Amino acid sequence: MRIGVTYDLRADYLAMGYGEEDTAEFDSEITIEAICEALTSLGWQVTRVGNVKALAEALVAGQRWDAVFNFCEGLKGLAREAQVPALLDAYDIPYVFSDALTLAMTLDKSIAKRVVRDCGIPTPDFAVIERTTDIRNVKLPYPLFLKPIAEGSGKGVNGKSKVDNAAGLKHVATELLARFQQPVLVETFLPGREFTVGILGTGDQARVLGVSEIVPKEAWVGHGYGFENKEGNWQEKVAIIRADPSSAKAAGRVALAAWRALRCRDGGRVDIRNDANGDPNFIEVNPVAGLRPDHSDLCLIANREGLSHRGLIGRIMESFMKRNPQLCAKLRVAA
């Protein structure tokens, strides 16, 4: 069967003049090649499509696939991750990973937190600053932690993200509003350990693949797993290790509850941080997680659990096929 692969190639955007941080969420050629090779080895006829504009052009030109492996992050807008799924829904083409509603909801960290909070899942108290006049309305106790409301790959998280007083809040919030042109999420700072949880599957069939602990090293920057700690010589700044069984169980329970509450599908990651009592809290979810072999957190978890990159893609596709039994029937006929 035919499968298209949609993606945002980082090199393309760098060539357009975008900066390193602007393109942090986008993918390397290594990643796209690895995904395509894995899908080919699993029996799919692979077509590289590219970004949302390339997809739109292809669809208008009459190109169709039995499925799409959607790996697009999008460039513009607070619902940019939902653009490709919405387009594919309009053309009735099934796709891997979450739908437009979930991707729009989870990219806005405050909306995701409201949903999980309403479902009884612990998450730090928060406020949203949409304009500078909102700063004075923040009544949360210090210290606080600030980040852009709809960015990934640690963008906007740095050594200034933790603030201890009103002056710091005003300075950092004003800077983030101007820099990212989007609201700022303000959270109660959690001083505990940090984890990222790999999840495979959908709904009741979703399961925790494994849990990594994010352990700062001497060169660590700030108080969060931000852009400066993820890029460049990240091995000098952070150790990503297997979480101990007790911590993994606790973090996994919260992460899996959030995954299901937010209706995420097929595979991804949930970030967890412990509060002062050592209890895990939901921070955010990445429903289109990085898939660069030997680099991305989900791949590192898979490798540690004895699952190769091809095996990881295979498990993601298993979940997708279970959601689309008509493709299973077509595959049997083709065989």
C-alpha cells in the first residue's frame, strides 16, 4: 500500500533565513530517511511529500495515498500542528498520530493543562499572560516558571525562565511576549525531579514504553529542560537515564492518564515533573515526538527497552492500523 510522509525539513527553513531556534522543532534529513526506510521495510510504498504547502499542492494535483505518516510541526499559527491533519480529514485520507483537535489543543499548553486538570490529573497551578496588562493579575506564589504557550523543543526556556519576584515576572513575561508574539504560560515552579515518558498506542490500548529521568550536569543551563540544554553538546549538560522503578511507575501513571484524557494516538511523549513532595505532575505532552535515531528522547527510550528504530515505527504503525481496519482488509486483499 502507498503511504505519503509529511514533514518539515530543518535545512529548508534554514535556507530561507530562519534561525537555529526558529527551526528547532523541524527535522533533519537523517530522521526523514530513517522513517522512510523503516516504512519501506515494513512493506509500504513510500512517497516523500514534504510540508503542508507541498501536501496541498499534491492533493490539488490529484495525488492520493492509502495513508499518510504525518510528521509535520507547522510554521505559523497557534494551531499549526493541526494544519496537515485538517487537510487530510477534508480529503478523507487516514494518517498516523493524533487528529487536528488534539494537536491544536496540546500545542496550547494552557488548554492541555485545563483538560488534564478537569480530569483530576495533577498539574502545577498556572496563569496565562496575553498582554502586559495581565502581568499584575498573576497571584501565584513565587517562585514561578515562564515559557511561551505554544512552542516545543524547549524554545523560550532558558536561565531566566524561573523568576522569584514581581520584577522578574514583569521582565521575563514582557520579553517573551515581544519575542514569540504569543501568550506566556506562568506556572508554579516545581523543584523536583524531571521525567519524560514514552507512550505507544491509543486510548485503552495505550501503554507506557519506558520512562527517562532528565538529570542535570554541571553545564546545565537554568532550571528546565530548555533549548540550550537540548541543542548542541547536550551530553555535557544533561544525562538521560532510565528512571528507577518506583519513580517510573508513578510518572507513567500520570503520563498515561494525560495521554488518554487528551486523546493522543499511536505514539509520543509526556513530560512530568515532581513537586516538593515528590509527587509527579503533568507538564506537557508531545503527540508528534522526535524520531531521530539515537538522539530523540522517544528513540532513546525505545533503544533502552530493546526496540530498534524500525521496531518503534512498527509499533506506531500497529496502533495506526488498529484504528483503521479498512486498511487491514485492503492489505490482506493485496497480499
